[in-house]
Amino acid sequence: MKERVFRLFLNRIDEWISFKDIFIETGLKKPYISRILKSLLLEGLLIRDGDRFHVVDYKGIFRKWIEIRDKIDLLKYFYVYPQVYKINRILEDNGVEYAVTGLFAENIIHGYTPISGVEIYLDSSIFLDIVKMLGEKGLLKSFGKGNLILIPYDKHVFYGKFFLRGWWIVSFPQLALDLVLSKKYGDIGYKLLEEWLEKHA
């Protein structure tokens, strides 16, 4: 849950963000938010003006985020889906919120990386219902190594997502994080982060 705060700060570059906004945007409990902010202030990553906070070291916030996510055992479910590049329409037609990430998402934006399947974040609270729906429609041909990768996760992962070329894509900071944690394409992840920070400098 702590990463919700980091995701918020990295999506709202160069802003002074009030405690109330952090509470509303993250949905976390106030005492928990207070502890996170106090820690970041002590580390010199934030400055404070009354009830407003401003990041002074975005790369430092990103590093903290990496530390947290690196400890999470991310669940990924692989399926064979013959018409994988139509999965966006299927999900949208059934009212399912999603966001693509990884190499496929990066390829839509710039094309620095090769495509190796479609990675999709789904709300973990309804993940099983979504898989059941796709299965009943006969869209998931088999489970195992495949070209469709479904990732159940905290729905805050959709924060800052954007629409491009027919797909909902995770926010730039989230995509940068996912690529960095993929190890092999970490340099591309850091490149995306730099691009994002420069755009909002």
C-alpha cells in the first residue's frame, strides 16, 4: 500500500500536494500516510509547507519505490490467447478496467524493446471473475507459458494510466518501474523515467 504514495508523487511532478489530496488519491488511512510522509521528510526527499508537501528528489522517491516493489512476489498468470491483440476490446466491451505494461506497453509508446506477449494489470479484487468470464467465452486456450500475461494487483496501479493507439497503458512512472524490475530492460526503464521528469521540469 505504501507504493500508492510513491506512485502519486511521481505522477504529479513539481506539484505541492496537500495531505487531504494524498488521503483522497491513495485511499490510505491518515495515520499510515503520516508515518510515510514523516519518513520521507526525515530522509530529505520531501519538504513541507503547512499541510502541503513537495518532492525535492524524484529519483530518490523512485528508488524507494523500487525497494518496496522488489520485495513483492508479483503473481503473473500466463495463457495462450490466439487473438491476444484484441484482448483490449474484449475487456472494454465487458466493462473491465485494465492497463498494459512491460515490453508491449513500451513498444506502443516508443518501440525501443521487442514485443514478447501482452502484460495486463487487472484489479486483484475481481481477478478471478475476469478470468472466469474470459474462460467462459473460450478466449483462454490453455494455462502455462503463453502470449497473454494477466497480473492481479492493487487497483491503484491504474492511477495515471493513459490511452494510446487503442490501449490503456499504465502511467509513465509505473511503466518505468516495471521495466527496471524486469532487469534485462532496466536501462529503458530509467530512460523513460528521465523522459518523464524532463517533460515536467
